[in-house]
Amino acid sequence: MAKTIITVATTGAWPTKKDNPNVPMTPAEIAEDVYACYKAGAAIAHLHMRDDEGKGTMDRLKFEETAALIREKCDIIINCTTSGDLNATDETRQAHLRTVRPEMASYDCGSMNWMHTGLFLNHPKFLEELGMTMQEYGVKPEVEIFDAGMLYNSLYYVKKGVLKTPVHYQFVLGAAGGTDATVENLVYLKSLLPEGSTWSALGIGKGHVPILYATLALGGHVRVGMEDNVVYRKGQLAESNAQFVERAGRLIREFGNEVATPDEARELLGLKK
């Protein structure tokens, strides 16, 4: 049977305890949450950090502390964000890659208006530098796609040698300023993928479950978690990130696939443990 990878995005840069009291915020909370998700079937943990006020931060020391706590507990694949703070510099967005040495990290392949309130800047010079940093430290880019233009950007960076094939794509649907979370949009974006690519998808908010179902039907891997959605079903806050992972696992098995272990995910994605 085919193996389907579950990525859990536990925290993100925006949800707070006011949105859902179960959102993990501190390194210890995030690490404990990731471990519960690992036991529930997650193979990849996508990590964001929060400062002492609960705001998104690219603080290298927070990443180091959290990664160390996770590695003490399990061998889940660590996937660090490079865009957890709109005020971060080009340097602080990648400094943690050199010290944490995660197996994966996000690579946001273009700029956009973020939530209609600010700019999410990923200028060409930064993307070229980030791609080479990832190659130097053995970090596989998770190329995040918020709209079709970003996918076309990725093809340019492949030609230039900044990204190496096979590329792993993450379709991020439903972000304010990006492509809406509809099945039709997912089908279109999937049609643009270069042959040999691996891919995963997520829907933010109300698009969470429809995109989860559609991704499985289209043969992709899935991402769930409170970074993208704090509600388990209408009118019910999620009890934990593991609750999202458990549901994804049930759907994968009902679909006829198996939930990939971290080592199986490494093989599918071409990672070196």
C-alpha cells in the first residue's frame, strides 16, 4: 500500500491561547506536543517559535532548545520555518539552519500581501542565498506555494541550481492574500508540478478538511495542525494537535493507504537521517 506522510504544524506565528488555549507556545510545550503527534502518526513536525510575549520569532536559541527537547523524545523529522516573523532579517531567517541542522525547512517561493495588512517579502536575492544555505547544511527545502506564480518561480530556481530536484512542494491554500482553499485550485496547482516531484497540501481555517480529503484523493501527502486551524469541527475547538493527526491517520487508512513512519518519509523525500 502507498505511504502517506502526515506533517503537523503545531504552533505557527499567529494563533494564541485566546484563539485556543491548547496552542503550544513555549519550547517545552511545543516539544511535548510534537511528541504526542509523533505517537499519533506524524512523521514531520513543522516548527515555529514564539517569544516571551507569544509573538512569532526567529530567535535561534528558541529553535535550538525546542529541537533538542524533541530529539530527546523521538526521531520525528524536524522542519523549521524560515518565515516566522515579518520583522526578521534575511540573516535571522536562516541563522537557525546552521545550528539546529534540521532535515527540512520552509522555502517560501515568492512575495505576497500578507493578510492584507503587511508584506511577506521573499526577494530574489534572499531566495538564492537561502537555497544555497540549505544546500551547504544538508537541509531539504519544503517549497511553499501560496499561488501559481510561486511554483513558476521554483522552476526558475531549479534551472539556476538554487533548488535541487526532486523538489518537495507544500501547497498552502486559504491564506489571506494567497490562493483560496478550493478543490479546483488544488487540482490546478497539482497540474503544474514537474514530473518526479513530491507534494503535500493544507487548507487554512474552513478549508482544512476539504483540502485534506482532496489531497488524499489526488495522491498527495497532508499537513494538519493548529498553525492552520484551531477548530476541530464547527463549534468545537481542537483539544490538541494530536487530535488532528489521529483524524488524518484514520482517513489515510480508510482511503487504503498506510501512514508513513519518519524513516519511511525520509525514504520518500530523499532525506539523510
